[in-house]
Amino acid sequence: MELIIFLAIGALAGFTAGLFGVGGGLIIVPLLYLVFTHMGYAPSVIMHMALGTSLASIIVTSISSSIAHHKKGAVIWFVFRNLAPGLVIGSFLGAGIAGMLSGANLQLIIGVFAIWVAYKMMLGSMLSSGREIDQDSVLPSAFKQSCAGTGIGIASAIFGIGGGSLTVPYLNHYGVVMQRAVGTSAACGLPIAIAGAVGFIFFGIKEQVNVPNTIGFVHIYAFLGISTMSFFSAKLGAKAAHALSPIALKKCFAVLLFTLGCFFLTKGLL
């Protein structure tokens, strides 16, 4: 029964990853939190396991989503190369920071973050649908992009996401149209997920987490079930992303983030 649930989470998360370029973590984390709670795991490690397992699963999701977006010409590879070093360093550091926070504090931080990004994205959808990229005058320098990547990586590991919640608004702010921002964000999710998952495994082993079927803070069966289904469903989400208008994507993205933000705020305060 649990394997079926993990497969279902993977199907939904993968579609969301392809559609919004978010890696699927915004779906995986709250659902795994509920499943792990039902499985009776210790409250002190449930949130950390949801984050670590989410990032591990996003490795596969990002590969599938990136391939699909690349075929559509939506991945800006020079931006990916600029962001990647910072994303890797930041993600590993973020996993360590998350390990020092309590589950309740993580829920509150994630909830506030999701609602803030939802507000920014909804506001952006009302102002502009985005401009085409101008490499010389719109985007900041490669060094500044790398620094931004570090910040995105730290936050992404703490939130257990592929970074799309930050990468998409960041690129869109500098004039990248929504579809290309989503596609590039999907590619950026790979270094974030790898470094973040390694971090959660490392710090989980260091904390001597004693939970069956886990390596550090990563649940093996959940990872296998989610990643298997998400690999296929991410391609469907990517196709859907290119069928929608930039403004429609922004609004859908904002509604998703707001809903999940309220969920985590409620859980963290109770």
C-alpha cells in the first residue's frame, strides 16, 4: 500500500515539476510529511526525512524535465553554467542548516517562504508576462549569477525543493519569458538535488538516524517509488507548460505555492 502511495506522489510531483520547473519538491515534501507521520516515525526526524527524500527524488525528476524542456529549446544553458557552482555549494550547506533546525521551525519557514513567493509571482502576472532575454543588458554578471545560485541552493535544501520557487522568479525578474525560466529552472534542479541529497545523507548519518529503510535522512523505498513515476510524468508536465500562456503559468504557480504555504504554516503553529 505504501509503495502505491509513493508511486502516486511521484506521478503528481513529476507532472508539477515539468509544468512549473520546480522539481516537484513543493508536492513531495507535504505529502511525504503526511505519509511518514502515518507510518509512525519519530516527529523529530519526519520533516528532515521528507526534505532529504524529496531532494533525492528530484535528481531523477530534473533529468526527465530538463530533457523535455531542452527539446523545446527552453533551457538557457549559459545561465545554467553560471548558476551551477553556487547551487552545488549552497545546497550542501543548506542541508547542514536544515539538520540544525527543528521540524516545527522548518514548517514555519517553508510556509512563510511559499506564501511570499506566491505573492511575488501573482503580482508579476499582473504587471508583465516577461520579456525575451537580452544576454548583455538584462541578466547580471556571471559572478553575480553564481552568488545568486549559492543563495538559491541554500534555500532549496532547507525547503527540500529543486529551486524552481526561487530560480523561476529570479530569471523572470530579469526579463526571461516564463517558459524559458521554467525550462532553465528544471535544469538547475539537478545540481541542487544531487548536492542537497548528499548533504542530507551525510548529516543524517552523522546524527545516527535510526529509521528502517533509510540512508541518513533519505527513505530508500519512497525515493525509488517517487523517482520511478516522476521520470515519466515530468515529460507530460513539460508539454503542458508549453501549451499555456506565461501569465496563466504564473497564476497557477502562485495558487499552488499559496496553498502549500498555508498548509505548512498551519502544521508549524499547531
